[in-house]
Amino acid sequence: PKSKKKGDLPPGGEWYDAKIFTPTLGVMFFKPKELVDSLFLQTDKKLVDALDDRPVVAFIVEGSSARSAGVELGHVLLKVNGIDVKNPKEASRLIKEGPRPLPLLFYVPDTQVVVAEGEHMVKYNTKETGAPNSAKDWKPKYVVIGGIIAQPWMMNMYRSKSEYDIAVIETQARRPISVKVKQFSLQGARVQNDWQGPQMVKYKNKLHPWKYIVILPVSRNPIKIASPNLTSLKPVHEGIRRVLQAQQRDRGGAVTTAGPIRQPDSYGGRREDRDNDRDRERDRDRDRGYDTRNGGHGGY
């Protein structure tokens, strides 16, 4: 569909229509500039600026109508029922008040969004740096590096994706978190032998060897994170690498990995080592794990 706003948007993106029939969309919108430490970490500043305050999908509830309509993280909502949307609060109001079915127009910017989370097997309660002897010794957790409710240098572990959903909703509503979360700071941490890439362990009752990484935090037990395949491990592993590389830059070159900082890409293809010069003073000044950014978010 034609839109007079198209001229104002950054080039190279795509548009698509979606229709929702449910009372809620099941997403949370943030302003683009609020996502420069998470989803838009590797997005060009000019592109972020060109999006103004338009609502960006920063979070999607599993099983929501947004998910079934093909809406993904980083997509920008342009119109609700034919009406231009300028910011997250406006988006939230128009979605709530609009008719059903409700037509929506989305824009997909030409950028790679950064998502560092996923379902993994973890082990963090022993001093061992090697893999446990049995697959049963690992715990399933939903692991999130940074994200929209935590500082970029925090690693949070939830019992499931649905419990992470609850934590996000409660945090944005400024309510106490009712789900269990295990928090780890990555400040000063390193990844064991990261220049070699993920390690491997074979369990007799598992078809394929598991790939795992070992994080060595300051004054805590090693944290082992595993996945049945490299593809699943990649987002969290690379998220941790980005945090450690940002710390190295902030400290003026202190080594934070057990090996060279420019590791070979163990996932196939060249890993872009993009330098991010954004100011992270506020991250170092805060010792709270949860983000206290107070923007005009909209959603649902």
C-alpha cells in the first residue's frame, strides 16, 4: 500500500499488511532509540534516527496473535486501521480502540536485529569447568543476555520462555517480578578458551554431541551453557562475546576472554567485529541488574 510516510523512512526496507482478530496484539513497543543497546545494537545510527519515535516491536508474547500474523522483533508499526502511528503510546491506544478485524501496516527495516536469548541446558553450581558426566546433571533454562528489561551486561535465566514473558510484562508495569530468575553479571567475566569455539560433549542417550561454552565470572562458579547444536547456541554465545568486547574497549584494551579477542567464527562465515562507540557510562554506574529506563512504551 502507498503511504506518504514512505519517503521519510530509511531506504531498503519492506512493508507488509497484518490483520488481527483478538482484543490484544501481544507485543510491546519501544521507541527506536531505546533499543540501541539491545535489538538495534548493530544498526546504523542514521537508520535509527530516521525511524523517529515510531513504535518498534521489542517483545512478543509466545502464542500471541502477533506471532501468528508473522510479526517479528524489530518490525516497525506504521499504521493502525489506516491511521499513521507516531509513537508507542499512540500505537497502544489505537490497537485497543480499533475495530476487529484490525488492519495493521508494518515496516521491516533493512538491518540485522540482535537477539541474544534462547532455550539452553545450563550448569552453574559446581567449580568444575568441564561438562557434567550425565545429561541429567544439566538444568533447562531460558537464557537472556541483556534484553529489554536488563542491563546489557546481565545474564538472566528463567525456567521457561513463558516465565520470561511474565517478567517482562511485570517489569514494564512496574510490578514486582513473580517468577524465579537467576541473575549473573558478566562484568569482568571471560569465556574459557573462546578462541577454540564451543566445546563438545557426547552423552550415550543423546543422538548428537552437545556443544557448550564455559563462562568464568568474577568470584563465582563457572557457568556452563549447552545446546544440542551450534545454531541454537550461537545467539547467546555471540551476545556474551559482544558484552566482553564492549568491556575490553571501555577498559582500554584489558583482555576479557581466555584467548585472542578476535576469535575465529565457529559458526561458519565471517563474524563481523563491528565497533560500537556508544557511551556505556550509565551501564557501569548502575549496579542493578534490571534496567531502569523509563520510556513511553506501549503494547498489547
